[in-house]
Amino acid sequence: MNVGELASRLFGGAPGRGQSFLYGAEQRLAQRMARAAPAWIMPAHLSMIGAAGAVLAAAALVGCRSWPELVWLTPPAMLVNWYGLTTDLPLARLRGGELPGAGMAHHVSELFSHILLIVGYGFSPFLTLRAAAAILVCYLLFSSYAYIRAATRHVQQMAYIGLGVTEFRILLAFWPFAAIALGVPESQHDPLPAIDVAVIGLALVAVLGLFVKLFKDGRRIAASSAAATRSREE
């Protein structure tokens, strides 16, 4: 496999596995949105629109410390983020564009968006810095695993236990309202807020699950390599 083929698999052409609950419906909607996109808009423009939505959402989250009404800006900003980063690759495929290039813009914008949003939550009234740091560590670990898996096994891990990028965006969009209902803003000055205990506990379980998956994948790769070696020797 040459570099171009690997890039195509990694950034646009790898078959998806572990699809999320919303994946099928979202892909059908993405195809319709791509066909409806104006002729002048390019996939890279959509990637930048998605990133801009994340910037707006993160600014609104941080601004909620001084202006609580900005919380209502978060869902529409996340909708812009979803639109841009859901439609860019389907538009590139529809127009026969260079998928590795479009995929690079997409994945860079997506990583930037999620990291910015998680950090923004850490400086918002809806999550503590400790909880945001735990979520960020988990996100980076799972993202790294997904890219390593795509490069070594040519499979994109789209989701885990049915939860993918879109479900994560929905959680980011509506968590402020859940946090208000749970009293998270009022508990941030506690020595050990309940939200920290819950998030850090879930993060530890998620990391343990990732290491179990890494161990299983390592055994499968070793078995496949051994079988390939025996086949060549025969």
C-alpha cells in the first residue's frame, strides 16, 4: 500500500466499524445537505464553518460566567459545528474532490473543535477544570487509538458502545441545561463537587475499557501476523 492509499483510508475511505446509533440517519441527511450546498462552497469552507461554530459555542460557554443568558447560544452554535463537519466530506466525495486533502481539513477542524469545547467547558459554570481535564484526556486517548487503528488495521472506529461524534456533540450542546438542572454551577466551590467524582469515575472506567480493547487488538494483530508468516513459509 502506498502513501496515497493509506491517506485515503485514514482521512476519507476507511470502512467504518462500530457505527453510532445515529450514523445511518446522519449519513443520509449529510448526502442531502451536500447535494443542496451552493456551487461556490468548497469542502474546506464547510470544515472552517464547523470550526467557527465551535469557537462561538466555546466563547458562549465561558461568557456564561458573566452573562448567563449566553447559554442559549450554545445549541445553535453546535448545530453550525455539526453542519460544517458532517457535510464537508460528503461534499468532497460528491464533487470528486481530493479526499485526503478534504479529510485532513475535516479531522484537524474536528480535533480543534472538540478540544476547544472541552477546554471552554472547564472555564464555564457547567463543569470544573478537573472534570474537563479528565474528559480531555479520555478524548485524546480515544482519538489517538482511532487514528492508530485506522493506520495499522485500515479500519476507522466510528463509535464506542454506540456513541460517536454526533452523540458527543449533542451532549456538548445540551449539557449546560442538564448542569443547571443538577445544580452544578452552585456546587463548583465545594471541596469535591459531585460532578468531579462522577466524571473522573467514568473516565477511569473508559480508560480501563480502552486498555482492554488495546490488549485484544494486539492479540488479534499478533495472531494475524503469525498466520501470514506460516502461509508464506508454506
